[in-house]
Amino acid sequence: MITAGSCYVVAEIGINHNGDLGKALTMIRAAAAAGCDAVKFQKRTLDVVYSAEEMARPRENVFGPTNGDLKRGLEFGAEAYDEIDALCRELEVEWFASPWDEASVDFLMGYDTPYLKVASAMLTDRDFLAHCAATGRPLLVSTGMADMPLIEKAVAALEGAGATIACLYHCTSTYPCRDEDLNLLGITTLKARFPHLPIGYSGHETDYLPSLAAVALGALSVERHVTLSRADWGSDQKASLEMAEVAEMVDGIRRLQTCLGDGVIRFLDEEKPIAEKLRRKVTL
Ligand SMILES: C=C(OP(=O)(O)O)C(=O)O
């Protein structure tokens, strides 16, 4: 769960499993071993999300000659999600997904997951936002490809429809994202503008330093694309962290949170002998 105490780290497997359930299960195990709190997938109803023309477009790929072959090859159905659900329960790692259409929302509601994720791409679809809100499931909402007025409208639409926003993620939707486009101080801006909402960070850069900085700025959740190898084929692989890096990032986040403390200025018991040794006069 997303709380002030500990950063909720989400390993976004997304479509980096390349349609291979065995690979997805290996990725879940690796993400759990790395200390992630949750793994995440993406769910699409292909004939709703893509037009017939987009599906028929020639695009040579491992599954066949068209874009549709690729999209079908990457999509998991109920049998695969049943296995994902079972493994996550066994490993005690949470899982959820971003639905990209209403039917996928309904599909995901068949599983007892803690959240639905609203991807940046879905932020402008009022009916979709209302459909997510109507589920009653807490929502994690990303804000890539949006300026503040759009984010304000989306938050108002969601809250007006009764949604619980469990986290609002600062995000830049470029893959991989350049340092100069990250604008991490946007986290500070979102915290000030939406003081009632937990603010997080969904990143697409090639390393994890910006994710640590996001936590230092107060991000209560970090979502990062993960992969078994950045050299794998697929559009998101290059904007992903490999599993050893995920483990380093999680260790870094945990340590950083310990270092950040609670902000209360104290005179520690451990400092007292030092004060006795170093302070010449106590006349205040
Ligand atoms: C694309 C997604 O997320 P984001 O907008 O945070 O990158 C997603 O969750 O599917």
C-alpha cells in the first residue's frame, strides 16, 4: 500500500515479457527478489484500442507480418493472468495492471488487485476515467503528456466521479527520457497543488539516479519499467532497468528513506558524549 512511511516500488513489466508467459513469471520472481512491492502489466482489448487499419498495417515482427500480429502476440489473456495472480500470491508481491479500454477495466476487476493504474495516455478520456472511478478500486494516475490545467481537469473528473486517487505520478512520456526533460521539481509542484494526494514518480530514463532524486523530493511511489535485458527487442526495453539495477535502486530507495528521517530537529543521545567532548562552553 502507498503510505508516507515507505516508498511503494512498482516494477512495470508492461509488455517487456514479449508475449512469453515464462519470461513474465521469471520477471516477477526477479522483481520480488529485488525487493519491489508490486509488479505491473498492461491490458488491452485489441479491437477496441486499435483500428482495423492499425492492426492491418505491415510491420514485420517475430509473430508475423502485421502490427496486429505483434499486438496479439504481446497480449496476455485470462489463463496467463491466472498464473500471474497465483505466482504473485505465492511470492507475496502485489500486482496490478493499466487497462487501456473499458473492457480491460472489467477484465482486471475479475482479480483481487490493490489498484488500477491509469496510464498517461488515458488521462484525457472522460468516459474511461468515469469507468475506472465506478469500480471503486483505488487508482494510480500518471500525468505524462499533460500540463497543469489538464492534470487539474483529470483529477477533478476522477474525484467528481467518486474515485480514490491512491497516487498521482509525475511522468514524462518519452522513451528513454533525457535528463533535461525529467523536470523532477514537478513532484514538488504536484505536492503543493494537490496536498491531499500522495505524489509519486513514473520514470522512463535509462538509469535509476533520477528515481532516487524523486524519492528525495518526496515521491511516495516509484514506477519503473523493468527488463531481463535492455538488448531484448521491444519498444520499451531501452527505457527499462535490468533486474540487478532494480535491486540496487530498491536498496538505494530504502536507504535514502532512512537517511531522510522525519524532519524533526533533535539532539540525539548518541551526540551527547560528542557534545561533552567538543563543546567548550554552554552559556546559552
Ligand atoms: C504507460 C503507462 O504508464 P506511464 O504513463 O506512467 O508511463 C502504463 O501504466 O501503462
